[in-house]
Amino acid sequence: MAFGEIRQMRPMSKVIVIPTYNERQNLPLVVEGIFALGIPDLRVMVVDDNSPDGTGVVAEKLAQKYPVSVMHREKKQGIGAAYVCAFKKILALPEKQECVIQMDADMSHDPALIPQMLASIKTCDLVLGSRYIAGGGIKNWDPLRRLVSRFGNVYARFVLWLPYRDLTGGYKCFRPEVLEAIDLDSLSSRGYNFQIETTFKAHQKGFRIIEIPIVFTERKFGVSKFNLPIILESFIKVFWLRLHG
Ligand SMILES: Nc1nc2c(ncn2[C@@H]2O[C@H](COP(=O)(O)OP(=O)(O)OP(=O)(O)O)[C@@H](O)[C@H]2O)c(=O)[nH]1
Ligand SMILES: [Mg+2]
């Protein structure tokens, strides 16, 4: 058997990208939760923006115990920029990946749903973890945060004319072909609007996108990076995407 054939027969690996900024307490919980599932050929890539609380050091310690790699970036540049950096690195790997999952570090995204994500991606190109379909939900968010999220989703859905219920969630699974096709350099969102923009571009390219229900739980440790500039970026960028996308 030729070397090329052996390589082809090896199971392809799955990568989970986790962006972090001040998640020292949360990161070990999420990484341990992921590897406790015992999924073969699964790796984690942490993208840390030089967190002042030392999350980068915690990530390196985890890398000694688990198949974790760490990208250290100089300064905080937004969740979208962190994902773009990691996705480019993954696409440049010599071996093709089976799929790329993105999830938050703060335990809002339950690692127990990863097997379902992996099963679902076999039938489509992009899986969206959705809080706003039957079976999905949110635990422990205050009414204002719920309202902002609801409004943001309805606004993006109507302005961009998309059929998905949850466009702002950050628990997603891509086939690498989607990441190649959406032209990562062309993405204009650096903050949370990144979630809307990637799904919009994938939809425009005609990829099959499905939603699976997730229950999002508010973080117990650390602080949210969600703020007014992020909301405003999204409000303006969604309109911009309609005009230029
Ligand atoms: N590398 C990097 N990660 C970030 C940045 N901003 C946020 N993150 C990470 O992105 C994930 C989501 O951010 P959160 O602050 O939890 O925001 P959220 O989940 O939308 O909002 P909450 O529910 O209020 O926590 C977390 O893992 C953060 O640590 C950033 O600028 N750089
Ligand atoms: Mg969060």
C-alpha cells in the first residue's frame, strides 16, 4: 500500500477552537469537559490575546496534559480576529481536517453537545448551536440581556433575509470547505458580529446549514466582554453586510 493511501485511511481529525480573554478559571473546566468525552482524533486550539489574568499560562499547562495547542496573540483584538487567526492556521495545516468547532471558554457552551455537533456535520456543511429553536434555551441571563439577544437576532434575520433563528450564538461546527469559501480575509467584523457574518457568507455561498438546540448557561466565573461598542458594531455591520454583501 502506498504511503498516500495509508494517509488517506487515517481518520481525519477534528479541531475545537476556543478564544480566550481572562478565562483562567473557566478554561480548565471546558478543556477537561471536552477530553472527558473520549472522542478520538480531537484537538483543541486555544487563542489567547495575552490575557492579563494569566490564561495563556494556564493554557500551556493544559497543553502538557491534553492534545491542546496555544496561539498567543499580542493584545486583545476581538473574538472575530482571534477566530480568523486560528482558522487560517488550521486551513494551512498539511492534513485536511474533518471539521472545525468553535466554542466559548466560559462553560456557556456545554461540551456534552460535541458528539451531536459531530454527528450533525456529517449531514451538512455548517451546524449552528441554536438557543431559539425547540429544545434550546438560555439559563441565568437577566431580562435586558435576553432582550438584546432576541432583538439582535430578529434584526439580523430580517435585514439579511436569513432563515436561521440564532445568528449570534458562538457554538458552531464548520466543514473546512466553508472556511475556505468564505474568504477569511474579507470578513469585516472583529467583534461578535463575526458570528452573523460567517453564517451570512456561508448561506450566500449555498452551503447547507442546520440548527441544533443548545441550552446556553451564563458564566459562573470571570466577566463578560459583551458591551455597547459590540452591540453597535453589530447593528451597523449587519446593515453594511446587506448593502455590500
Ligand atoms: N482571544 C480573544 N478571545 C475573546 C475576546 N473577546 C472575547 N473572547 C472570548 O470569547 C468568548 C465569548 O466571550 P464572552 O465574554 O463570554 O461573551 P459572550 O459569551 O458573548 O457573553 P456572556 O454571555 O455575557 O459571557 C470567551 O471565551 C471569551 O474569553 C478577544 O478579544 N480575544
Ligand atoms: Mg460568554
